[in-house]
Amino acid sequence: MEVAGDGAQARIVLKDLTKIYGGGSGSEVPAVDTVSFDVREGEFVALIGPSGCGKSTILNMVAGLIPISGGEILIDERPVVTGTPTPKVGYVFQRDTVYPWRTVRKNIGLGLELNGVPKAERERQVAEIVGRAGLDGFEDAFPITLSGGMRQRVSLMRTLIMRPEILLMDEPFGALDTHTKLEMHKLLLEIWNQEQQTVVFVTHDLGEALTLSDKIIVLSARPGRLKEIFDVPFERPRDAVSLRETPEFSALFSKIWHSLGEEFRRTSAEG
Amino acid sequence: MQLSETFWINFWRLFLLVLILSIWQWGAEVNQWLVSGLEKGWQKALTVQVLEPFFISKPTLIWARFLELGCFTDPAGAWISGQEGGFFGCLDSNTNNLWYATLATLRNTFWGFLVGVGSGVVVGLILGRSDFLAQVFEPFIVAFNSLPRIALVPLIVLIFGLGDASKIMTAWVIVFFIVFFSTFEGARSVDRDHINVARLLGASDWQVTWAVVVPSTLAWVFAVLTPALSFSLIGVIIGEFIGAQVGLGKIIIEAEATLETADMMVALFVLMIVGVGLALLIRRLQTYLLRWQSQFSGSGQ
């Protein structure tokens, strides 16, 4: 049994995970190079690095959306098989992926619908979660009429309604403005405080990573290698806004920023 | 004293309509009267012929023929209601009366549209989602599509006869390709992440098809419903030109043979009304079906 340092069980284990795009006789592009780390039960981990460092690729491999090229990924000690998603793993995309032809209610209820949950029960659960997301009154609206932030809340709720134990998030708030982003951080922290999912959160926004996570994993510029791991010791529950004003936040920010800065410089020097 | 823009738009529309109808009605006479003073024969011949009722008929004549073909009046111009046999007797005496003709054209347009859209969607979805089948069928589709469909009409009439089947088939071969290509394109451009989301939520292959592929493809289909319907009407009319027993196209082609311009004009006007009616109808359907898309989601209707 895989046991992490403080005794909590490791739910996700990456061992020398490697991804090479292309392959065959064509040009091979290494994207992820022998990355290893564990994520413990109920832990909120942020993956951060310059763009093109393969952080989204890692997440997609953990979700089983794309095949791995080397190493292994274990979720609850079972290797991930590409193309066979498990219901206990939820995934939130960076891109706007709400279904434009479905109303808010039907977008959020899709997972339940696909799993054969009866309509009455579906409606009940959707009504409950819509309230938590502050989407009341928009149940029958089509996504085209919603703002970007509201649409992303719909995506988030569509995933959360399935009560995933593990939540994979690929820069879910990357396309939102600063204010909306902070609102989403509040909402996510609120939900996470209650449900304590195991989260892997990909971002390139250090402030966001510090606000939300217990552990920040810094990846190097392409090909992505594990550079450094930082613990984020801030007390919970956290306030997404006031946390940013504390000296501890600033201190840790500049420390990680320095580590990250080297990688950003490497990226810009290359490209 | 602020008259709205709508008022002036309608005012000029009405003015233009009256102007057109007046020129049509009296243009030839006025022209003749003007030219009669002139000696030059060539000029007379040229100008008079432009508005010759033999070619373009006259509004009053067209109206009279409309009433007669529509079984409102008898050939003498007396109202038919109250006469022996009445309206229905008149309908029976002429199998290609305006009512039966319009009904036949509409019915065949509807079926051609329905069969064309249905088959186009099914084939488009299948080939759009299967690269293998798409590659197998590609040369056949390209070859068949590059053939002007109109050229097939005589063959269709030969095979399916003068009845409804040949009209529906003609409409079908035209409508099918419009819908097929759009569906095919739509099925190929389904958002990958939309499919991934459904899979991550636990959807089976079938569920992905029904919950994601079909609805996202149907948006492409709904967008071509308007051309599909008008092309269905075109197909039916052409079918009726080549060989038919009833239909508006039949009235037109018969009027050409008997030099009855007024009859032809009657059929053309009815076709115009039918076309406008169908366009309005399909527009409403489309507004409803695509209410989730930006360009249709306004307060609109």
C-alpha cells in the first residue's frame, strides 16, 4: 500500500510519467519527462509552470484522455487505462464546454441523465446545486445568454453534481477576468471545504495556486520536468481576497515566483 | 406631425405596387396612343411590343382567369356559387383546377422535403462519423453530385411515371445533397471536448451519439432547412414541367403550349404566395429549433 509521509493514503501516484508527441519515424516532441509525485486523499495540489511545460498534458493523461508514453499513473493503486473514464474522477476544462443547445438545468443534469438517474431525483439535485452556484433564476436559460463566469460555473457544477472524489481542473478560470476569477475561487474553496475532494489544479497563475492549494508543484519549461515542490501552509478555511493581503502570502509568492521565473526566462529565451 | 419610418416604407411599397400594376394594365394602350402620332413604323413595332398583353397579359385578365381556374366564377364571369353543381361540381369538372394543382404541388413539396431531409441527415451522420465509410463512398458522392440533378428528371419521370412519385423523387435528389453535405460537415466538426465531457461523465458510445453528436449536428441541418424547402419546391415544379397530370407546374407548361399567358400568370402568382407562405413557416420552425443560438435568440417574432 502506497502511504505518504503523514499517513494519509496516496490517491494519485505518478511514477516517471513521460509523454512524447509525434513518434514513429517523424519528429518526436518530448512534452513531459519522467515526472513523479503523489497526491494524498483530500489534498489540493496545484501544477504550475510556463506555457508548453506539459501541465495540461499531465492532467489529460491522469484523466485517461490521452495515452501515456512511459512510466505509470495509479489512481487508488490501479493504473489508468486510456479511454475508460471512471465516475469518481471529475474533470473541468479550461475551454468553455457547456452544451449550447442545453439549458443550464440540462447541462448540469447531464451526468445524472447519462447514468440513468430518474427525472425527479435529477431535478432535485440540480435545484440544490444551482442554488450553491448562485445560478438561481437561470435554470432554463440557454448558455448563450450567460456571462463567461456563469458558464464556467455551469461547467463546474456539471462535474461536481456527480460527486467525484477526485477533481482534475485544467486552468478552469484561465479565461475569466480577475474579479470573476476571485468569485470562482471563493465558490471553489467553499465547496472544497465541505467535500474535501482530492484536487489536481493546473494553472499558470501563481496567486491562484497559492490561494487554493496545499501544495504547489513547479514544472520546468519544455519538456516538463518536476522542478520543485512547495507546501502552502496557510490555514483553512481561507478567504480568497484577504489571504492575498497577508505578509506570509507575499513571502511565499516571491519565493515561488523566483523559482518559476527561471523557467519563464528559459521559455522566452527559446522561443 | 412625425410620421414614422415604417409609414413611409409602407407608403412607397404601396406606391410601387400600384405603379407596376398600372403600367402593366394600361401601359400598352398608353404606349400605342403615344406612338400612333408617329409615322415611323419600326419605332411603333418596337415600343408597342414591349408591353404586349399577348406576352405579359394584364392584371384584370389574370384576376378573371384566377377566379375561373379557382372555381369562383364560370367562364362567362358569373359567380359559380348557386349554379348547378356549384363549387365542387366545378372542381370535379377540371382535374387540374387551381385548388387541386396547388394541393398536389404542396403535398409533393412536403414529402420531397421530408424524405430529402430525413435521408440526408441519416446518411450524413453515418458517413460523418465513420471515416472508413466516408472514404469508400466519397467518389460516388462526388460523381453523383457533379451531375446537374435537373438532367435526371426525364429519367425519373420515365421510371416513376406521371404521378406523385416522380415529383417526390425529383425533389428528393435535390434536397438530399443539400442536407447531406451540411450534416456531413456538422458531424465532422463536433467539438472534441464536448465529446470528452460526456465520456468523462460516463457516457457510452451510444449516449455520446445521442447526447452530443446528433444535437450538435442538427444545428447544421436546421440552418439549411430554408434552402432545402425552396429547392424541394423547385424540384417538384421541374418534375411537373417534364410530365404530370396535376400541379402548378403543369398549369404553367400547358399555358405555354396553348399561349394562355393569363393562366401562366395565375399559376406564377399562386406559386409566389405558396413560396412566401412556406418561407415564413420554415422561418418560424427554425427560430424555435435554433432558439439557443445567438442570431436566433433575440426577442424576434
